[in-house]
Amino acid sequence: MKEIKIATRKSILALWQSEHIKDRIEAQHKGMKVVLEGMKTKGDVILDTPLAKIGGKGLFTKELEESMLRGEAHIAVHSLKDVPVEFPQGLALAAICAREDVRDAMISEKYSEFGELPHGAKVGTTSLRRKMQLLSMRPDLEIISLRGNVQTRLRKLKDGEFDAIILAMAGINRLNLRAEVKHVAPFEVSQMIPAMGQGALGIEAVDEPQILRAIEFLKDERAIIETTVERDFVRVLEGGCQVPIGINARLDGKDIHISAIVGLPDGSESIRQSIVAQKSQYQSVGTELARVFIEKGAKQLLARAEAMASL
């Protein structure tokens, strides 16, 4: 192959991610040209509605997938947490790259840590997963839906619309946001369990041998093991990226430390469990843990969560 076309969203973070992969491919394959094809997804266009109310899976991926299926692009670079667990025929999750920091963080101009937020503080996030865990720690907080790209979110914070906003540490690090805000306070995973695949880039590709071979070098074993557990858990629960599910797997030697939570967006009810599994079990343990959650009533809880979110 002499040229690879990357379908990408036009947000600053998406472009950073696609440029990063472009640089890596060109460094690996001398003489290969990599071109970015920018496009907007449904999730980029509809900004006045919380994601959970728009509904459906693949809000940030569908248009990119359609361009690959039409032959206009070969690969797409996604934040893995936005990638659905099922793929259209002809496309595949071809590589998962080494992970960034998996944690969520509170960003604020006034408060240096979560515990300093005053009673009734206004906190911006669109994620039902984050909302659920914030309210279970602090039921007094006012959680307000916050859409738009990172720059829009930061502007609203600086304009005083919010006391704090919640973002992924991976995006904060990739865009060097520490230079733009006064306080960045990461949550420990035990406080706020991240989304499946958080911090990892997933490369979706047209399922053709020459394309898959060209990007095989991007695969990271540790990230594959961790995110396989996480994605299996979500797949069995049939949860998209807009439902309140947190799942994190951390490989440590031959052990995988797994924490998971499922609950209602208002933080009033949840099922939570942490386990340690063997590295050799990574292809089955996510499914097994999901079945344990289903026995504890996770499906009914998620159905209620979706009903609450769509009100």
C-alpha cells in the first residue's frame, strides 16, 4: 500500500489522535502517505441534547464507518470508549494502542480537589456513568449536561457556568490542558470507575489483509488484554457508551484487577464489585463477571437507568 486514508472527526482531540496515528504509520512504513479525511458525526452535530436522549450506539463512529464501507477511507481512529462492541460487516477493530491514563478528573478554576466543592456546586458532565458516581459520593451536587468539544467545555467553565467539569485524563494529557486551567484533580479508579476502553485508541479498519498488515504494529498486548475484559463485560450487559456502566481492568504481572459498577444515573442504586483474575482468563472473565452482575439484577437496573435518562 502506498496510501492510507484515515476517516476522522474534526474535533481538536479527534484530530490529535488521527495525526498521532498518521505520524506512527509514516514512521513505520517509509514512503507510505497517510491522508486525513475530516467529517462530522451525529454526535458532533446535535449539541443541544444530552447523548442519552439522542439514543443509539455509535453516535461518534457511524459516519466514519459508512465512509470506510463506501471505500472513501481505509481506517478510523477512535477513542475506544466510543467504539460499539459490534461491527458492521466488512469492518473490524484492527488494533488497540497502548493506553494513556485511564482515570477521570475534575477540572476547576476555583477548587483544587473534589472534597472542596461547596454544597450544591454545579458540575458539568454528559456521562451518565460519571453522574451516577458523582451523586453517590455527593448527592448534593447539581449535575448539568455539558456537550460540545473540549474547547467549548473549557470556555463554559471559565465563564463561570460551572464550578467544575469532569473530563478524561487521557484527553487532558493529549491536549496539554493542565496549561489552560488552574486545577486538575484526578479521581482514583476506586472513587470513579472509568468507561470501558478509556484512555485507549481503537483503530477500526476495512477488513482487508493489506490494510490490517499495515497497522498491525500499533497493537499493544497489555491494552488488548485489559480492554477485552472491559468490552466483553459491556457486550454481555448490552450497554452502549451512554448507559451508566463503569468497568476497568488493570494488568499487574499475571493478575488482572477488575472493578465494575452498574447503576441508576441519580446515584441512588448501584451494583459494584471488584475481583482479581488470572491473566490467562482475560478472554472469559469479562463475560463471567457480567453474568454475575445479571444475576444480581443488572439488566433490570440498566433498563430503569435508560428510562430515567430518556425523560
